[in-house]
Amino acid sequence: MLIPSLAKKIIKEVRRLIDEDIIIVDISGMIIASTDSSRIGSFHEGALLSSREQKKMIITKDLENHLKGVKAGINLPILYQHNVVGVIGITGNPEKVSSYGELLKKMTELLIQESYYAEQMELESRALETFVFDWLHINEKTPEFVKRAEHLNIDLNLERQVVMGFIKSETEIPLRDISNHLQQSSFLKENEIFVRWGNERFLLLLTDRSKEQTQNILQLIKRNLEDSFTVKISFGVGSEEPLLKKSFEEAERALKVAKRKNSIQFDDDLTLDMLTHEISSSVQMEFVNRTIVHLQKDLDLLKTLLEFIQQNQSIKETADSLHIHVNTLSYRFNKIEELTGLHPKNFTDLAALYLGILFLDDSTKLM
């Protein structure tokens, strides 16, 4: 049975092809969508007869006076899985509109089939997301849980490596399109899983890959998605674990670092960055207040600090990279000490400044 929202979508798509008025009628004869909004909700006897007899009905000028709610034109039953689900009506000279009536009928049936397929895919996606969420929180695999896995064709005996992807986009994130794109590609193995995870993230549950293989496939996926969609992709990678929850937590921790550089970050490569995940937000904020709080409004000084760290504390390389004179760099270091009481050329002070930057909110987009 057709629902009004889908009927309105069909009207919108079909109207691109013809100028005549179009109606979509349900099997009870009620108009549920129309190019003429005043007809919505009214009864159409011709469509009801077309639905019941499962054949095209031509509405002549003469029939306008005998059938309720009709206008000259044609009515064609819409079939889905060999059943009538509605009727499409085209207003106009029957001889003229009949020539493309069958084409519009087929187009409408294809749109219904596509909508049904998309709805089924969405239901399957939600079922998988719910299953993985439960998988992360179970203490034991109950018979019911095992049956759910079998229904979803998931092998629970395989060790899984969780990869958490983050999508950055200036427009609405096309998660469904990305999902379809990945599932139709050859990037993932047969037993590997893609699942949407909120509005900006997704999970990949990989199996039996070396670190180099995982790095390579994620680079391919990242490049492919960024080329196919107007997005930036970051990946946090956990280790391959019998316990899915542990790998998930590692991937989530690694992603926090990966997002700073729009990169691929393995949890087992983290060092100081691990602290940002384990230390409470209140302690992090207090540390920021004691170190770099007065630098937050001066992005040049913060970026200078980061570049100095990335250039392994080389004065010359830092100055060259920032395109400034070494005297300017020295001035900035003195300014940092004036604002924070910590000097970048002192190793202990630099470590404290770097931790302060790590603890800054991700919205600074510095790293």
C-alpha cells in the first residue's frame, strides 16, 4: 500500500517529464498526492474501478458526468510484487496522454521498488547497529545472541579489529551513500563488517589483517571516500582482540588523535596522547588553566609551539617552516614565557606546554 510521503515523491519525479496534472490514488479510491493540491483527500471513482479491475481506465468527457471526482484522462494501476498498491492518473486528452501513460506507470513502479529496497536496507542497517551495540556490552554470548548473529550472518568466533571512522563535512553527511558505497566495493572481506555509528562516525570490524595490511586498506578507503564525496575521513584503529569492547575503546581513543590531523592513527602507536583519554576532563581543564590558557587567543603562538615540537626543537627548521626570522621565533618564545611562565627551550616547560595543547578542546583544530 502506498503512503502519502512516497506518493508525493513520485509526483515530484514524474512531473519532471510531463506538464499535465497527475494524481496518485490509494486502493480505496482516495487521492493521496496530486499536482493540484486541492484534489488531495477527495474520492476518485475511476481510480477505484481501475484498482479493482487491475487494468487501465480511460476517462472520457462523457464519463466525467457519470463517475465521482474524475477528470478526462487515464488511470493506470500501479503494481508491486503482482499486487495493485495504488493508481496513477494523468489528466488530459486520453489520446494524447495514453502514449506515455505506460512509461509513467513503469517509472512509478520502479520508484516504489527502489523505495522498498532502501527501506529494507535501512532496517538491516539499524538491526546491525543494534547488534554491534549489544555485542560491545555483553558479558556472555547467550543462545538468543548467537541466533541473532546467525540471522545477520556474523561469525562470532573470529577475532575482530575495530576501526572507528570519523566523517568531516561542510554539508550534510551522506552516511547512507557512504554505507552503500563501501558495501558495494571490494575493500572489505566477506566476514568484515561496516556499521553506521551515529551521525558522523562508522565502524569497520576487520579480521585477520597485519598492521601493514590494515594501514594500506584504510588508506585506500580514505582516498576513495574523499574523492567520491566532499568529506574528510579520519580513522582510529584498535588491536585485534577476542573481546570486541577492548578493541572498540582503543579505536575510540586513537580516533581522538587522528581527528586532529585528519589521519589514520593506531592505538598501539600512542604515547603521551593516551593521557588525554584517561585523565578526567576537569583535571585536563585545570592543567590547561595552569599552562596555556593565556595562549588560546593567540593562534600564532600556539602554532609556533606545535611547529617547534614537530621540528624536533630545531630553531632553524622551525623558523624556515614558519617562514619567519630566527629573531622573530625568539621573540615569540619570550612572549610565550611572559604569558605562561614556561619557556619552550626548557625541556620540562615544553613538555608541560605540549600536554596543555593536547588537553585543549578539539574545536581549536590545531593538530
